[in-house]
Amino acid sequence: MQTRVAVIGIIVEDPDSVEELNALLHEYGSYIVGRMGVPYRERGINIISVAVDAPADTISALTGKIGNLPGVSSKTAYSNVR
């Protein structure tokens, strides 16, 4: 199975979605290489970056599920390394 390395950038504007987001990240935990979260208190948001190594369809599925959470947006940047 061929995998891709990517970084998913996540911005959480609705704190009520944090629990669901953490559940999703736990569900895909076997593909996560690392994660960094930064609370930006002055703006009332959280900024999270998640490094993954997974099949492209798995990354797309995770990104789509994250983007469907209320008050949460995400973008993915893929590495050219295969």
C-alpha cells in the first residue's frame, strides 16, 4: 500500500467541536506521525497541525470529516516524497 506524507492544518473556532475533533484524530491515530496544537487565546481559536503518513484516500477522508465539524476548517499540504 502506497502512502503519502502530508500536514493537515486545522483551525478550531468553535470550542464545542474539540471533543469530536479529538475523537477523529484518535480514530486515525495509527497514521499520525506528530501533532502540535497552539491555543491563540487573544483570538479565541486553536491552531493545530497534524503530520500524517497514510494512503491518499485516508488523508482525504480524515480532512473531509474534520472540515465537516462546525466551526472547524482544515487544509492539507502533501509532500512530493512517496
